[in-house]
Amino acid sequence: MIDFLLNGQPRRCEASPETSVLELLRETLGQTGTKEGCASGDCGACTVAIGEAGPDGSVRYHSANACITPAHQLHGRHLVTVEGLAQGDTLHPAQAAMVECHGSQCGFCTPGIVMSLFTLHEQQHHTPAPLTPAPLTPQRLEAALGGNLCRCTGYRPIRDAALTMGEHPEQRPLWLDAAAPPPAAPETDARFAQPATLAELVELRRRHPDARLVAGATDLWLETTQRLERFERLIDVTRVAELNAIEETTLDDGRPGWWIGAAVTYSRLEPLLEEHFEPFAHLLHRLGSAQIRNRGTLGGNVANASPIGDTPPVLLALGSRLWLTGPEGERELPLDDFFLDYKKTALGEGESIRAIFLPRPEAGRTLKVWKLSKRREDDISAVLGAFSWKLEDGILREVRLAFGGMAATPKRAAAAEAALEGQAPSTAAFQAARLALTRDFQPMSDVRGSAHYRQLSAANLLERLRLVLLRDHQMQPSSHTDREVMLHAYAH
Ligand SMILES: Cc1cc2nc3c(=O)[nH]c(=O)nc-3n(C[C@H](O)[C@H](O)[C@H](O)COP(=O)(O)OP(=O)(O)OC[C@H]3O[C@@H](n4cnc5c(N)ncnc54)[C@H](O)[C@@H]3O)c2cc1C
Ligand code: FES
Ligand code: FES
């Protein structure tokens, strides 16, 4: 049973485990304002806002793709849809601005765009104290709308609506501040089980070895919307307290850092990355869309073990570890030992990822991350390179070069690393490393890129790394071309 608020009204619904929020809205509740476009999280037509009570009791809304959000995850939450925004004849500022700026033509994308603008408006104008709203920069605007496609209006009027909606008067319904009543008791043995503690999660996995785990569902749900599979039984990890924690720690080997709970969403992780891992934070801005980052988790990205997942190469370059938990107890594993083969991991039967270790950046260590994809916004990588190294007295040390999109798993380039380790970052050393990449990888061709493109791009990323080293350490360029290139592109 799902107990939640819909636009301020209490609702109680039954649904099968694989029901999405979109199906619940359109097919069970007859609320058809929320549209279905792609059913895979790509177009944003189905965007809704989901409110959760924070530790202080105030409700914070995030945007989500209703087509790939499990209906059961609404339990104890407040769902706001496009039907709820207008108060009588008074439009919400997001709607009024869209009308005034001519932000809609055929209108199919409009409910989704309005809901993305609504969450942006809430974050800008109703941020609960003591938090302060971040200024509306072009980047924030792009981030808020990057997951919404419009095929006919063009984005300028929509952007104008976003920029001017704050000027429209608002009659904010009081119900927006209402938190859904807390879930009576976590449903631990339903077909969509929602354990609240790690002990419950372990016990459920022991009792139901065939059940699938679900976190943000931004990968898993495509199995039902695209491949029409049924889930007999799901165990939701998103309410497990231990999996939601971010803890500062020191490992037994003395390395300080943070254990990031596997169910921590990208949006929650962002402030920590912004503060300590700027290149990783920069990558996050290009991972999916706001809707995806609000739901998707680091644990889901690692467990999914996709060769083109964005965060595993970065975690490999950082020297991350995993904290696994299962019926046999707990264990730690270097991420280097986790990916075994295509979509095959070292997770044992009944084991879950509890947390992912991010080592605190050491003095003298640098990280660079470059993602190559066909679109800048909301696109999966063709090739991703994540590189980390120390430069001591002009010599490269502890070089870690990890790639996505180059093999059946996210993988370090052992031969290329060996070619650079202990060398000055010279043209010759990098030439050897680029050549070594052909021993490290035999990539495949697919819709995102041919094998040749991938091999060449990976080598070019190493060349980019050489030029960045040249620039950052004020070494002498070895050719006119180097100087030209350095003068231009390599800001990140
Ligand atoms: C439109 C769209 C754009 C996307 N863009 C990107 C992108 O740019 N880059 C990118 O890397 N990915 C992208 N993704 C994929 C996806 O968003 C990420 O992989 C995300 O991190 C998955 O996390 P999740 O919490 O949604 O996982 P889920 O979908 O809930 O789960 C994924 C897998 O992990 C397992 N799992 C989840 N949690 C655990 C756990 N704690 N222990 C063990 N197993 C677990 C599940 O059983 C499932 O097999 C995109 C997806 C969509 C739909
Ligand atoms: S229908 Fe396209 S994102 Fe949901
Ligand atoms: S108005 Fe037609 S798709 Fe946006």
C-alpha cells in the first residue's frame, strides 16, 4: 500500500512492484496532465516534483522523471503535479511566465518544463532557513532545464520564462508545506520491500535471494519500460539509514576520506564534490539531468557495472574502496578488484554495497576527468578518461589512468600507467603511453563510437593530459603547436 500526498490531498493506492509514478498518475488516478514521451528518463515530459521532509520537518521538492520512478517510492512523500499548481484562475509564476514569454507551441513538453521551473522556483524563493538559495546563474538555469526536451518552441522563450518567473506574483498554496504523514511502519516483507535499517536489508536479502535491489531506479527501471520485464520482488535501499550516511573517516591504512552511503544521490553528493573534488563535480554536471541526479545514486552506478558508467573510472583513478555487506558479514574491497567482466562484479550472493570510499585529496595529487559524448547535456559517455598523479621533482608518481567505454568494464590502463610512472612528462613518455593504450584496450564499435574513434580519442585524452601538465607546471613547450594548443582550450 502506498500512502502519500498528491497536490495536498492524502492518497492510498495499491500497485504492483513495477508500477511507475507515471502509470499510477495516468492509469490509476486519472491525472493525465503529466505526459509520457520516451518512458526512459530522457525527454522530461513526465517531470513531477517530489517533496520530502528534511531533518527540520520542512518539505523540500526535487524534480523527478515519473516514468522511471517507482510508485512505491512515493510512500510517505508529497507528489506535486502540473494539475496542482494553479490556484483557481491564478497561474503559478512558472506557468504565467511560460504564457507571457510564449514558451509553448504544441504543448506536449510544457507540463514537464513547468514542473522543472516549479522546482527551480521553490529552490529560489522558498528555501527553508538556514539554507540560502544559490543565485540563478546561467549554469543553474541550464542544470534545471537540461533534462527537458522541446521539439518545437526553441529554448530561448523557455529560458526567458525561467529568468522572469520570479517577477510574477505568487499565491503559494499552504499545502505545499505539508509533509506526508510518516510511513506507518516500513513495509519490509511486501513485494516492494522498503527496509529502514541495514539489518533489515540483510535479513530480507537472506530470505529472498531472487529479489532485485533498487535505489534511484534510473538504470533498473528501463528494464520494465523498455524491455517490458516484470519484477517479482524488489528491495528498495533508499530508506536504509546506513546507506544514506556520508561519514568522514580514516581507513586502517591511514588514508583519510569519506564513506559515501551507496544510496546517497548525486544531488546530495554535489556539495562535497564541489568542495574537495572539483573535476568530479564538473563531471556530475554532465551526468544525466537534474531529474536523474536527484534520484540516481553512486551505489547504483557502481553496482550496475556498465562499461560506460561515468563515476567508476573516476573512483578507480582516486583509488576508491567499497564497503560490502551481506549474510556472511561485512568486507572491504579495492574498487580495482570489483569489476570482473561485462556487467559482472565481485558482489557475492545476497551482498549489497553499503558505501564507497572517497580518499581525501592528498597534497600534490591532481585529478582530471574528461567525458566525451555526442551531446554536452544529458548524454552517456562514448569515452571517459579519469587521470590522477603526483608530480615530484618533475617526475610522475603514482599515476592512475582509468577509462570508461574502452573495454567490457571500467578499467585502468596498466601499460600506459607503466609507461608514465617514474618519467618526466616528456613528449616521448606520453608517446609511449599512447602507444601502450593499444595493448591495454581493444574497444568495440557501437552507436556511440567506432573502435577506431575510441582508441584515437583515448590517446588524444592522454595528449590533452600532457598539454595540461605543460601548462600547469610551466614547462617548456616542445613545439609551436603545443604553445598554440595551450593558449586555447584547456581550462578544465
Ligand atoms: C536519462 C538517463 C541519463 C543517464 N545519464 C547517465 C550518465 O550521464 N552517466 C552515467 O554514468 N549514468 C547515466 N545514467 C544511468 C543511471 O542514472 C546511473 O547509472 C545511476 O547512478 C544509477 O543509480 P540508481 O540509484 O538509479 O540505480 P538503480 O537503477 O536503482 O540500480 C542499478 C543497479 O544497481 C543495483 N543496486 C543499486 N543499489 C545497490 C546497492 N546498494 N548494492 C548492490 N546493488 C545495488 C540494482 O539492483 C541495479 O542492478 C542515465 C540514466 C538515464 C535514465
Ligand atoms: S517520458 Fe520521457 S522522461 Fe519520462
Ligand atoms: S512545445 Fe512542442 S515539444 Fe515543446
